[in-house]
Amino acid sequence: MPRLIPSDALDEETTYLDPGQRRPRRLNDRQLHKPKVDRRVVRASVQGDGRRGVSADLVLADGLDASSEERAYLAEQLGPFFQQKKIVSVLRRVKGGKEANVYCCTAHPDTGLDLIAAKVYRSREFRNLKNDSLYRQGRAVLNTRGEVIDLAHDWRLAKAIQGKSRKGLEVTQGSWVAHEYQTIARLQKAGVSVPIPIANSNHAFLMEYWGEIGLPAPTLHLVRLDDDEAPALFDQSIVDIGVMLRQGVIHGDLSAYNILYWEGRTAIIDFPQVVDPDTNPDARVIFGRDVERICDYFKRYGVRADPRRIARDLWADRQAPPPLPVETLDEEQG
């Protein structure tokens, strides 16, 4: 059975595991992934004072390790999702980063879920990604609905974005979040292994939660896989990379650090820096780097692969014309 790497191997920005937590167990092939949650926690979150039913405000759990400033920011950014009956409480932070934090939230009963993950982007520190211009080349500016903003007919907004004014930064941030959310939605629909997207706003979005309250799904770099399961997970990763490319998406920072592992399954996460292979002049270099990182990770389990050949073949497959329908082939042969 896969083993979690000891918690002292975690970097300072990751809070996936607590000391003494047990290893994740695996479901069999017929069972579906479903986060485990103490239903008493759910009831306590949604019952409020026992008279009003759902609490009038988003609940920030007492055990949430956050400063007063962070709590205020969470209430502001996640409050709209409470009003939309998506979540009712924020239980704990499960991952921290330079750009955003991920939180485990109690889902509203109307969603049919127990837990939901909320990725909340930071405000002041937003856009700390190094060399982000490399990823923004050829990328359109989107609103929260995923619609392209026509900057050619809105010179004031274009000037604000170029000058990095308060308004310009707000639009840039909303576009960055919208790109990630819309990308996940498109890839999930195409069959790529990603968390299911639920809702988004200018500074945050909700998605399927992987793991349990006390044990969020770790990323691959924190897991020691069984040798017999590594080849299948490698194949799945390469298939996902190929489907992503055909969907016009290059992850841009793919590695074992942003692939979740839970119950024998994987899910790719963290898409803010996605690259368009048709408009970004550095797309092929970035794509090759993604493939190489995945091959390097699985090499430790004896999976032998040529990343350059794989990247070349996937790129050529993307550019190949689609096959003709069977009816058309029959007509031509006749």
C-alpha cells in the first residue's frame, strides 16, 4: 500500500498532514471517491441557533488557524458562496502558497456534497508568480463569467491594466482566477482527471474536495507508491497531458507537486499559469518541460520513458487532422 512521506519532509508552505495521522486507505475499483466527513460537523454548521435553520452568516470554525485579517478576508471573499448556498462554513486551511490558500469547507446541503474545497487568492501578494509574463502571452482578459473583455473598445480599461492601477489590478486578478476556473471546467468535461469545479468569483473558486477533514489528499511528491501501481498512474498522467494539449491547454508548471493522490486515483490541480499552445511562442518548450518532470518523477519507480519522444509524439498528434467519419470513408471507397 502507498505510504505517506513523513511530515518533516513537507515544505513550509504546505500543511497537508498533521503528526500522527493515519495513512489513506484505498477503495476498490467499484467504489467511487467520496470525502469522509463527520455529519455532526455538518449539522452543527447548518443548524445555527436551532431556530433559523441555516446560519445567517458564513461560519468560520474555531479551529481555523487564521489571523483576524485572514478571517475577515475569508468572510469577504467566501461570503457570496454562502449566499449562493454552496458552502456554510470554513473548517480549516489545507494548503498554503504564495498566491493562494486552499480551505476545507462544509458544503451546503443543497449541493449534495459533504465537503468542498475553496481556493482563495491573496490580495496584496497577488501575482507573485515569477516570470508570469511568460504565461500571459497571447492570453485574453476574462470577466468572472469567462467572457472575453474587448479591450480594443475599452481604452480606459486597457490603460488601467497597462498602468497597473487599482482597477487594472482588480481586472487582471479576476481574469487570472477566471482562466483557472474555466480551464478546470473545460478539462473536466473533456475527461481529464481534475477536481470538479463548482463556482467562482473575482478572488476565489470552489471545487470538489479530495480527502477527509483531517487528512486532505496529499500530492504525489508526498506519497511512496507501490511499484505495481506506478505504471498505470504514469500512463494516466500522459493521457491527461495529451487530452489537455488537444483542448488547447498546457499546464505550464506540471510536476508531482500539483497532482493529488487519493484512494489509488490522481487529479491534476493548480492551473493559474496555463499556456495556450496556439498563441504562446514558448508553448512547445513549456510543454516539453511538463512532460519531462512527470517522466522524472515516475523514473524512481522503474518506469522508463523518453520525455522528448513523448512530447514530440503528443505535439504531432495534436496537429494531425481528425479522422474522417465512418460514413465519409464508406462513401469515398464506394
